[in-house]
Amino acid sequence: MSENTEDVVRHAENAARSLAELVTDLTYRGAGIGYPVEVSFICRHLTRAAGEMTAALTLLRTFVEGLWDQDRLMTDYRGEPLDEVLQRYMTSFLAAEQYAGVLGKAFSAVGHLAYEETPSEQEPTWHG
């Protein structure tokens, strides 16, 4: 593996680790989220991450297609036909792309949520 490729792999590993840490934080500390704007901030960043992931998958698909065009691909020891393996890859890529679009819609919807105060959080009425 080249030095440049090692950097790319390390960045992908760090991205996966960051998402895992986010899930852990939401699981154990997420109950502290009290306002829709906080959810909106998180959704905005996840929507951006999904867009970046789509871009990364597009680049990876291009690299795989280039290897295919150069006859540098083959299947592993299981002997599954290469066309089937590549078709699964393309199907998975499309699913990831659709996920990014759905997440964008969720982010838009969160922006329309309003925070409803409970009676104890409302300003006291002054009678004077």
C-alpha cells in the first residue's frame, strides 16, 4: 500500500470511528437534547457527511471501473462471477446515494419543528 493510500484508509477509518462515537454519545447522553434546533444541528452535519460519503463512493466506483477497464479485477476464491459482484457493488452505491437524499429531507423537516414550552418553563405572568 502506498503512503497516499495509507492516508486515505486512515481518513476512512477516522470517519467511521467518529460516527461510532456519535452513536455512543447519542445513546448515553442524547436524552439531554432538549430543543429541535439541537437536533437540527446534528442532522445538518450528518446530511453533510452523507453527501461527502456519496462523493467518496462515486470516486471509489470510478476507481473500480478503471480497474475493470484495465482487466485488473477478478473474484476471490469463492469463484463468484465478477459481473455479479460488480452489480452488488453498484446496487449498494445507489442505496447509499438514496440514503443521502432521504437524510436531506429529514434535515429539512427538522427545521420546521417548534419547541413547545411546558407550563413550568413559561414566563410568569405579572399582575400589578
